[in-house]
Amino acid sequence: MSVRLELLGPPRVWRDDTALRFDTRKAVALLAYLAVTGRDHGRDALAALLWPDLDRAHARATLRRTLSVAAAVGPDLDVTGDRVALTAGATSDVDEFRRLAASDDPGDWARAAALPADRFLDGFALRDSPPFDDWVRQVGDELRDDLSRTLARLVRAAIDEGRWEEAQEWARGRVRIDPLSEPAHVDLIRATALAGDRPGALHAYRVLVRLLDTELGVAPLADTLALHEDIRTGRLRAAPAAATERPSTGEGGGGRVTGRPRLVGRERELRILEDAWTDVAGERRARLIGLVGEPGIGKTALAEALAEALDESAAPRVVRVTGRAAEASLAYAAATDLVRGIGASLPEGAIRTPGDLQRVHEAVRAALERLAAEAPVLLIVDVAEQIDRPSAVLLGYLAHRLPEGILMLVCWRPGTTGGALQQAVRDVGEILTLAPLDAPDIEELVGESLDAGDVLRRTRGIPLLVHELAAAPTALGHAEVRDIVAARLAGSSETTTQVVAAAVVIGRIATPELLRAVSGRDESETVEAIEEAVDRSLLVEHAEPPGYDVPHDLVREAALGGLSLARRRLLHARVADIFARAHSVDPLGAPAGAVAQHLAAAGRDPDAADWFVRAAADAARLGAHEEAIAQLRSAVALGRRDSEVHAALGAALVRLGRYDEALIAFDQASAAADDADVRATVDHAIARVHDRRGEWGLAQSHLESAVEAIGGGDLGRRARVLADLALVLHRRGLTADARATAASAQQSGDAAGDPAAAIQAMNVLGMIALADGDQRGAEEQLEHAVARAEAHGDDDLTIAALNNLARARATRGAADEALAAARDALRRAQAQGDRHRQAALHSHLADLLHAIGREEEAMAALRASAIAFSEVQGSELRPEVWTLTEW
């Protein structure tokens, strides 16, 4: 009995000569994953891959059922304890292709090329498993690259032996599977010319020129131009050498700069950091140090020098977080790097969706604490001034509560306004300010080849500039440092220049695969370009996260200066398209805001506006309302002025207590609405703003307008509006009308199958019962409302019901129960970022603590309430705002 998997094309599984059919695609996916990876896997890993949205227990149970289906392959499916694998007896066409492609026999290469290796799992996907689909794309890319390399070897072998027509066929195949590979087109051009078809070769060249211009915005490389000239003039007579020589990187191209700049003039600062590390590693203390200095002064170099000097016997863990200008407006961009750096130690399920991230400050701190318990940790936060605000808040939280065994270094440049993180360093840490180098330091760095005084004058003692000047060739010794860097870039090969430009446009650490996809070069070209760029200090390699980036802004400026607007837009468009595809798999790794920014830079305004709206929704789910507002305003600036955008902008402004601006946004949403239902929704939102401001007459008017607009239509929406109307009537003292309206809302909500409306109504009925002195009835209604709201997963409704339940319990004298409900409501409100409700809940908590004599805690809560209220627009003029005790 034998099992064979055909995975190159639509997947098929054979047992002996019988094609197996499975009633679930997950069984095929599981078998394909086991076959291609060729090793055993743990059940948890497989469950997370195939059912990422399920919790561990449900995912493992589903995996058990899938394994029972996949068991149709027989004993070749080996399930031993917690491990699952396919035995060596199971074969696949992927294994066959890889074996043939790795052979030294050209006959095997031809057999490998006959297999459709560019069609891995063609047409097969799992809609509910982005990680699996991402793996399929990755393997597909690898197999396509292997096939391209195999075809290139076949072309060269055929050319070497004078088999021109065969070389053409192999070259056409390579162009088909790798259409943006210039070397693939060159193979076809050369083989066609050598076969005697000069017009065909010139046509193939013109095709390449159009393709490069349209897709990449670049001209052919110099070698390709030379080949074209040889063909045009009839000079191409025989096969050239199989390999293309790598371009020279000698001094004539602008100089070589190798290695990291030497650390000079920082002995005192490095000693201070090493002493701090001794405290952390030896005495199990926590230290927080800020490194402050202008760009190029050596903050990063100093932090990295410490990382390299750490005692390896202590097995330290180094975690890096870096702020980037391109990500400064993306909520939790920097925090995502931190979370991923320590992700293995986070509590299971702590961060499974974007909405969880706001709630896990303490989970991240606890993960760091566990990490430090195993080995001391050096946490480097670089370019802190460019870290997005929500991430800075998280890092500031960690800085104030730094676990033992962690040295946290925070680097930023002076003159920046700073945020929560920098303020935390000032409050509880130490600050080292790095000064420029003096003449003796410069002399030690440059030696006798340059005049130290002249270098000091030209560089102001900035180590980065000193290093660049010292590494310049003699011919450039008197040029400006900016020109020296530009000359080094200009002297690189064309491919290297294109890859560096791609890195600059990407704007963050990029993997070789991403650099290749954006630059449009093929794999071998990209690898060689990266090596040359690193050798010439145009790119630097990073270990965590792995990838490449430009070393400093001078390289960035030089690369951008050499790009035309059209080329820059094209590169941004390529990045945007890549990130858009990745977003569905990893929304945090490829955030919608990054897609939007690249689309805007590409000049694709309508698409960018749509992605800015998506980014705003993501930010709002994270409680990052300021970022959501910025994204929505970007969408408006790019032409999205519909009611959806204005309403979302109003909702975000409400969360921040900016009520005047919110009302303007809602008015704009109403004006842009094209039907009565949308206007009714907007009227409802406006009423809620007036309710928060204590303007209950206006709130009632808008709610009654909304009810009239809905009419007998959507019963669920009508019920939600009636529930809010009941609350306003209750606030105005119209108890009988409020009770009747709330009962009608609950009945309509239940009839419509709209739990949110019914929960709102229960909450209002609980308030009315409490006001009427019906203590038992109030608590029953409110406890039921809390339970249903939690089951429904609606934090707004849960917070409201918990707040009112706390009031009801306090009235009964159950202080501990009241405090528990109030603290739960406050915790949820803080996760949402609703400043007005946070203020009201802090005030309520202060009252509860004061009532039981816990004055110090009560004053702390009262101070927090005052701070939050100060951020609510109009609170200083409208005392009614302070009376938001129930909602």
C-alpha cells in the first residue's frame, strides 16, 4: 500500500491507485502541510495553523475530528502522543520536484521543469485560516523560484552546447513564470538572437523595455543595453560566459565603507551602562536609562555596544523596539514589535485579535517579568520620539513598573515634545546626554590622514558624519558629507541602487523577499544587491526582527533624491499592493494605515481613502481614537466625504469628549446622507451627544425625529432609539412616560431579535426602578442586563449596566459588591478610551470609597476624575456634564 500526494496543481491524494475524497478541506490541508514540511508537528501548532480563530480547547477538538478523516490514508499518517506526521512511505510531487531540481544531472533538471512547480495547491485555500494560506503563498514562491533557477540552468546548458531552439523554449518558460525577471528576459533575447532570429530578439528586447518601464519604472541594466547593441549591430556571434560578472564596487564608485563605526569618546557612558547591567543581572534590580542626543550622535551605537559586551554566560535576552516616521501615526505599530519579541511568553489568548491589545498592558509587563526571571533582559527602545502614541503609553506603563532583571534603554533626540514614554524616563529613570566628539576623539577615529580640527568644524563632532568623512575616498575628501553618501550610492550597481530605493520607500525593516518584490529584481539579483549594499553601508542587517534597513537619513535622502516622482509612486504602489495582500493574513504586521499611506504616496487617492477608513476602524477598536480621527480626516482630504466617514469621525470625537467638533461631524454626516434611515441613525448619535452635555430637551427632540424617520421599519433600530428616549425622559423626571417607553423598547427589541435594544431597555428600567425605590427590582433588571450584555459581547452596554448595578448595590449597603462592579466598569471604559465615561466612573468610584472611609483611595480616584473631566469639551462651562452618573 502506498500514499502519494499531488500538490502541484489542484491537490489530490492517492492511496495505491484510488483517489481519496475527504468531506473537509482541512484534512487535505493537514496532509499537504505534513507532506511538504516533511517532519512531525505538535497538535497545538497544527490547531493554531488551521483554526486560528478558535480557542485552544475547541481547536484541538476540531483537529481530532480532522485527523480521524485524514486517517483514510492509512498507517502512513502517524499520530504518536501529541505529535503528528506522515511517514517516509508517503510521497509527493513536491518532494520529487525538489529532488530533481537539486540534482547535477541536466536530464533531471528537464524532468523537474516538466512538473508544474509554479502551481502549488492551485485554486486551494482556507477562508478561515489566513496562516495556512500565507504558508501556501510562501511555499508557492519558493517553488517558483526553484523552477526559475532550474530553467536558467537549462538555458545555459543548451546555449553552451549550441542548442539554440531548446534554449529558447526553456527561456520562454522562465519568462512565463517569472515575468519581471530581467535575467529571464535576457536569456530569451540572447537565445533568440543566437538562433538566428534577430528581429525576434529585438522584439523580445522591446517587450522587456516596456515591461520594466510599466511595472518597475526603470531602464534595462547596462549589460542588457550592451547585449541589445551587440544584437542590433550584428556583433553577437557566440555564446557568452554563463554567469554575469558582478559589478565592481571599487573606489571609483564612491568608496567602500565596511563594518560598524568604531565607538570612540563614549568610554564613560559605556561604563555607566555596564554598571547598570551589573545591577540588573547580578543584583536583580530594574534600571531605566534615557540616552539623549541629536541624530548621528551615537545613541544606537552605544546601546548596541552594550548589547555586544554583555556576558554571554548570563544568556541575556535583547529585545529591540524602534520608532519609525512611517509608522508614527499607526496605532500600536511599535508595540506590535515588542509583543512579537516576547510573544512566546504571553498568556495564551492574551492577544488574539487587534481589539485585545489595549487591554494587555499588564499582560505584557507580566510576560517581561517571566522573561527576566529566566535571564536578564536588555530592552532597547530606539528613536522614541517617533513611536506612535498608544505604543508610547504602553512602554511608559512598563517603564513605571519595570520588573526586576530588566535594563531598559530609551533613546531619543532633544527638542522633541516627548510623550508618555519620555516622561516616564524623566519621572523614574536616569538620563545620559551624549555630547559631540572633541578634537582628540576625532583624531583617534580618523588617524593622521585627516586634520582633526577641520573634521570637527565640518561635522560638528557628530560621530556618524565623522565616520562618513573618514571613509570617503581622497577625491571626495573635501566634499560635504551629504555628497559623499550620495556618491557612494551613485557608484553602486544599478540593481543595488534600486534595492536601496525600495528599502527607503518601504520605510521599515524589510525582509529580502519584500525587497525583491518591491524592487522587481529576481532572487539572485536581490541577494547580490543586498550584499553589495551592506558592504558599502547603504543597508544594515537587523537580527530582530530579521531584515534590512538604511543606516541613517543621509542614505535615505540620497536614495529619494535619485528617484523620479513616477518611480517613487510606482514603488509605493507595489508596497501598498503587497501590504494589502498581507493585511488579510496579519492585520498587525501589515496594518491598514500603512497600506493607506503607501497608496496615498502612489497617487491612488480613492483607494487610499478607503484604506484610511479601514485604518480608522482598526484604531477605534484599539481605543486609539486620536489616531482614528487623523485617519478619517486623511480620508476626507482624499475625497471620502460620505455620511459613513463623517459619522465615524463624530463617534471618535465623542469618545474624546470633543462634543462641539462631534456635532459638526454629525451634521455633515446628516447632510451627506441619501436616505431617511441614515439620517435617523445620525439623529440618534446627535441625541446621545446632547444627552452627555445635559441638554436633554435637544436630545429628546432628536430622538423623537429619529423614531418618526424609522416609522414601522427596522424594529431593532426603533427599539434602540426608544430605549435612549426612555432614559432622557427619566432624566427629565417624566417617570411614567419613561417607564412606558422603556417597556415598549424592550418588547420591540425582543420581537426584533435585537439583544442590544432589549439590554438597553433593561438598563433603563433598572434605573427607573432604583429611582422609584424598588431596590430588588432594580438589581434584578441590572444583573440580567449585565449578563446579557457580556454574552452579547457589547462593552458599551456592559459598562452602562455595571455602573448602574454598582449604584444599586451601594444603595443596599453592599459596599464590596458595589466596588467590584464599579471597578469592572472602569477597567472596561479605560480599554475603550471614552474620556467622559472614565471621568464619571472615577467620580463614582471616589464616592463609593469615601462612603466606606477609604479616603486616600477616594482622593486618588477623584484626582483621576478631575483630570479626565478636564479633557471633556465644555465641562468647565456646563456643570451638567459632571452629573453623568447613570446612562
